Amino acid sequence: MKVGVIGLGSMGMGAALSLLRAGHEVTGCDMREAARAEFAAAGGAVAARADALAEGTEAVVVLVVNAAQTEAALFGEGGAASRLAPGAVIVSSATMAPDAARALAAKARERQLLFLDAPVSGGAAKAREGAMTVMASGSAAAFDKARPVFDAMAAKVWALGEEPGIGATVKVVHQLLAGVHIAVAAEAMALGIRAGADPRQLYDVVTSAAGNSWMFENRMARVLEGDDAPRSAVDIFVKDLGLVTEMARALDFPVPLASQAQQLFTAARAMGQGGKDDGFVIRVWQAMTGIKLPGE
């Protein structure tokens, strides 16, 4: 299948490599020369602009930062829509508000293109394994068209309904949990360090006991190593928890924990940590209390 992947970041690169490994004809699109070089070295075709995807592309996976970037990549000047085959499927995987997903689906329909509102989860490692989780909504025809793509890049595909926006809704709720879990994991580790606990022993105890979470185990492992290279950056959760609070506000629904977590990630960004791994929101507590982090 002729597939384009727009956005060769931590998730997009993994998706593109998984599709390539499955035998698809894949063009990876990214403005960054280093990302294009990495994918080209693996045997994929590359493009710096979305309108340079292969003519007649049958499916395009869009793994950029937000709705605005998705719209530009697909339908803006230099967008990919002109390169897609009739009846091609768009797999829109950026985290965005449900209304934004519905608006993109309408633009796709105007062009007789299939559309799946299909955000993903799993992180860079799962993406490279072809084992992401996809939470998708769209027509049966769109799911059928995208099946070879999902078979290559996902371990689990949740079909959540026919209406675009449902996938985005579920992902926003998921990000509420993910962001709060990261923030509380950092708070717990920082408190333990301040109280004099050995951080490695604290980590080992928590990860073997009922208080553990996937985010504590994953993110605090990086804190122990002092590894703040961004697999998912602080800035992502400033954005995604903003989507949580916006959706909740529209529903007159209080989200105090999500709001507090967003403020912590915003504080980390204000400290110049926006591009760092999201577990390093722990530096907010470091700034307030003077604790010394492992590896520093």
C-alpha cells in the first residue's frame, strides 16, 4: 500500500518504520533534515513538504502536534490532499479537541476522502514496535481502507463509533489521566527525596507495590538516570491538559486535578523546561525546595 506519514517525531518515526517493515511503500514527511535522513537510512522515501508525497498515496497518517498543524499539512498551501488517490483515507492522529476533529472530517468529505479521527498512545518504544494503541472513530469504509495501516503500526485498535470526534474525546480523557499521573509521580518522588529516602530504593518499592502506575515506573526511571531527552515533552502536557480544561469548561464540568497538573507543567515551561521530557516537571519541586535530583 502506498502510505504517507506526516511528522517523523518520536511517534511518527516509529509508525513510519513499522509501516516500512510491514512492506508498505512509505514516504515520510518532515521539515527536519535529521528526521528525513534517519528514515531514508532505513530505506524509506522522504519529503520535506506534504505536497511532495507520492502521487496517488492511498493512506496518510498525520502525527503532528495539534489540529492547526494537521489542517495545514492536509489542506493548507502545500498540503497533502492534492497527492492523495481518490477514496484515500486520512488517519488523523494528533491530539486535538473533538470539534477540531469534526471540522477536519468535514473538509475531507468535501474532497471525497475518507477520514478517521484516530489519536494514538504508547510512546516512542511502542510506536517502533508497531504496538501502539489507536482510539478511532469514523465510517466502516474508512476503517476498512486503513486496516493494513493499523495492522502494521498498532497492537490494539479501538473502533469507537462512526462519528468523528469520539476518538478525540477519548484521547483528551486519556490525557487527563496521563498528565495527572506524571505530575503526581514527580510530586511523590520529590517528596521522598526531600524527606531523605534513597530515590532508587523508593522507586523499587513503589514499582513493586499498589501505589505504582505506568507513568511513575516509566517517567521516574528517566529521572533516576537524569535523562531529560524528550520522548514526550513538558510542552505537550501544557497543550493537552489545556484541551482537557477547555472541553470540561464547555460541559460545565469541574476538573480540579487536571487544572492543577496543567499549572505545574506551565510552571516547568516558564522555567525553561518546556522542551524537556515531561517527567522533569519534577524540576518545579526542585526549584521550590532545593532538592538534588539523581544524576545531577
